[in-house]
Amino acid sequence: MTHTEIDQLVKTFIVDTASGPVDARIQQVVVRLLSDVFKAVEDLDLTATEVWKGIEYLAEAGASHELGLLAAGLGLERFIDIRADEAEAKIGLTGGTPRTIEGPLYVAGAPVSKGFARLDDGTEEKDAEILFMQGTVYGADGKPLPNAQVEVWHANLMGNYSFFDKTQSAFNLRRTIITDAQGRYQFRSIMPVGYGCPPEGTTQRLLDKLGRHGRRPAHIHFFVTDAGHRKLTTQINIDGDAYLWDDFAFASREGLVPAVVRVNDPKELAARDVSKPFASIDFDFRLLADKPNAPAAEVDRIRAAA
């Protein structure tokens, strides 16, 4: 069957059969995607078994809540970010902190602190490297932004996230920090580690077929928001990680790998009220001004809430 014939067939199936109110956008998307699937079946000569195995795979990935992970691993989430960067650049919105993927593990409702927060609950401190991270949130005019909101979340030493990992305390390694009068934020936590896709999960099974690993470098996620500015979704990666530039989710970007400083000066330890050396990361966020003609910076998607 030719592509033209397939287009006509899809129109017959989807458009010509409509007998009630039609959501034109949904119809447009379904017609395009279904046409592309039909053409792939034809061009690749997919067997009925291959088609149904694909459907079964997607059903299993959905049932195991791995479709968000799959979107990251196949580059779909990064592609959406690339398009957002291009759309902003076209209307002159440049120079802010680079965006990168949100991932599937955000949880709304983290406790709110002013200026400073401790993220970890202390249960892993004896085995972990203590981390202090601090910086300033700047607006589009280059001035610090008091009362900006910095949401932060990251994995524990097992590569797991609280809420999804029921062995962790509520909101462990998750906080919302409101910047102080000078636009500054600071938090104490533990140094996160890199981790991989569930080895027996649907995402890793497909990656194995593609000859790809499912590893992520150690990283820390952020949402940064302030009135009159575009919401920033980003993450920093920990310098020195073996997978720093080989992230299966394609989230590593220049400008998001700050230096990690190891501190062992007794005076500094005393000032931070810690008894062992710690790591320190300085990182400033620079937000872009919101514009009426700018694409939406807030992504409407289902997120967990505790």
C-alpha cells in the first residue's frame, strides 16, 4: 500500500466515521500518528506478532509506570526541551540557566523553608558525603530575586527517591526554599549518587535490545519560579561522575556542571556545625522574563503529590 493510500485509509477510519462533536486538535494528532504507524508497519513489513508484541510492551510499560522513564531514555523529553529552547531563542529569550529534563520523580508539597533548608533526614549521613549547595537567583534584569521559589529533589545513596521508595521518610531529600532578601538560597544534604533503570524493567529491556545502558550520573533536580519570570526546570550534574557526559536520558548540558569543592578546614567545619569534611557547590540560577508571546513554560502533566 502506498503512503497516499494509507493517508486516505486513515481518513476513512478516523475522519469520515465521525458523527458527533470533534476536537479538531485531537483529531489532527491522531490522524498524523496513526498514519505514521500504518506507514511504519507497511515500510518495515511488520508482522502481526511484532505489532501485538509492541502493543503488549506499551501496556506493560504503562502498568509498571515506566512510560515517563521510557520518554527520557528514548530522548523524547530532551527533544521537547530542544524545541522549547528554539522557541525562546526565536523571540529573543536567551541567556538564562539552561533547562533540562524534569524526569518522572517530582513530588509536590515538599516542606517550605526561608533561605536555608536541610534536605536529608540524617539516616545516611554516616555513610554519605555531606553536601552544602548555595547560590543566588537572578532575574532577567540581572538583579537578585528575593522570595523566589527553589524546589529541589534528589536520590539517596541507593539511587532511590522518597515517596516512590517507601523505606524513606516523607519528603526525604525534597524541599522548597524561598530565597532571602538578597535572593540567596542554601541547603544541606548528602551527595547523591548515580543510578540506573530498574534492571528487570520495561525500559531497560528495550535499552538492552538497542545496545544501550540505562545509567544516569549523580544529579540534583530543580524547579525555580518567580512572578514575571519563566519557570525554570533544570538539574545540575555532579562533576567527576563516570556517566557525566553519557547520561542515558540525555540531560547533561554545558553550564549545568558546577565545580565541587571539598572542604576540610576545621574552622569551616565548625562554622557549618559538621564533624567531617564536606563538599560545597556554588550555583546561581538566572531566570528569563516571561512574555505574552512566549510558549508555555509550565508543563501540564500528572505529578505525584504527598
